[in-house]
Amino acid sequence: MVRGDIGWGTEAMMVECEKRSLPYLFKIRQTTKVKRHIAEMFGRQDWVSAGGEWQGVSSELQLTGWSRKRRVVVLRRRVRESLAITAGPAGKGQRELFGTVEVLEAGTLYEHAVLVTPLEEAVLGIAQLYRDRAEAENVFDELKNQWGWAGFTTQDQRRCQILARIVALIYNWWSLFTRLAIPKRHTEATTSRPLLLHGIGRQTKHSNQTTLTITSNHAQAGPIRRALESVSHFLQRLAASAEQFTVDQRWRWLLRFIFRDWLGKRSSDPKRLPLIAIANCRI
């Protein structure tokens, strides 16, 4: 599925998706005809919950320049009057802050959004799919702004591809490692790098043994040490107990353990969950 904001909700983009039988979900601009369509929805009684304090209703719409009618989902959310009123004339202030705010039901203020899609899911599902778009974009924002995936100074496409893949590979490795140490949430590089990498190292030798001691100066040094020790113990236990597995099988169970919290919430299929022995290794 292709998801995009108003910059992508165009006839050309929708036609290309339809040619490829590719589902899409776009937000469309609130032009005069779209606002007129929103006004037509005011009197409908079948508004349903769309999550996040939004309500929604499904309908059909064909805008000027569209080749055919398409399904649209009109969303609205009540706005607190104290937030909607700004300096200057009331109507102008409302419009500047929210773009399109309508006054309904004896003074109730609503902000609106309109989505276009061929999907047949219920209104709640469509609204959640669009909200999830932002979560998917957060990864690319992190890659561009925190890992240097923001652009390249050469026009050599081959070298750009190689560098982009190296950055993506390093990002994937680091994300897996931090998820192993901090399993319940994704940590971005701006916080995880100083948390897990910043420390003072000292090498000592005694009795033909070399010891590397790393001292963290972070305020969370205690929890960091316990987390990294747990990671080390887990990997040692996995290596010792999975000798009969192939390399691919080891990676499969390791990844299932790393994402155990995510898998546990989204699947009741025991085949997708970690081995019992591994699941008992709590970090």
C-alpha cells in the first residue's frame, strides 16, 4: 500500500497506483469542492469513532480533474474554543490556526481531514492506517537527520547506492543491538549512542591476560551496565544452547527474541514466538 499526505493526493498518483492494482491512502487538499462535500456531511447521522478523538464517515467524491468517483473518508475532531480563537477577527484566527474549522451545533468547533482510498476497511481502520504513516516516516527522518542519509555530493549513482546501503546496514545493526538491550521500545540514535557508546576505556595487562575496562560517564551508568551484561550473558547462553541449529536458525530465534515484546502483542501463534528456553532469558 502507498500512503502519502496532500502532496501525493493527486489524480496522476492515484491513476498510476490503480494501473498497478496497488492500494493507496492519500490525504487530499481542502479545495472549494472538498469543503462543499464536507458541508454536505454535516447532517449525516452515521458518524463513527475513528480513534484519537476523531469521528469519520465514508462517502464518494469526484473532483474536477478526477477521471472517476472515488471513496473518501471525511474525518472531524472537536476543537477546544480556547485553542481555536487567536488574535484578530474570530473567523480569521480560526482559519489561520487549523486551516479549516467549521462552527456547528450551536458553537461546536471541528477541524477536518479528508482521505481518499480504494480500500474497503472500516472508517476506524482507514484513520489508523493514515496515522501509522507518520510512524513509518519516523524511520526515514531518523536515517536522514541522525545517520547522514540526507543526501550526497556526487552524481555517481553507483557510489550513492553503495553509501546509502552501508548507512542502512549500520542503522539496522544498531537498531537490533539497542532493541536487544532495551527491548520495550525503539531508541533513536540521538539518545542511544551517548547512552551506550560514550565511556572511557582502559587497557591493563596482568599474567599474560589483557583486560579492557570501560567506564561510563552517563547518568544512567548503572542500568546501562546491567543491560549490557544481560546482553552478553544472553548471547553466551544462546551460543551454548543452539549448537544444533544452523546459522539461519540461530538468527531466526535471535531476532524473535529481540522483538519478543512486539511479537507477543501481535501474535498468538506459538510458531512466531521465541523458543521457551530463550524466552526465559529476561534482560
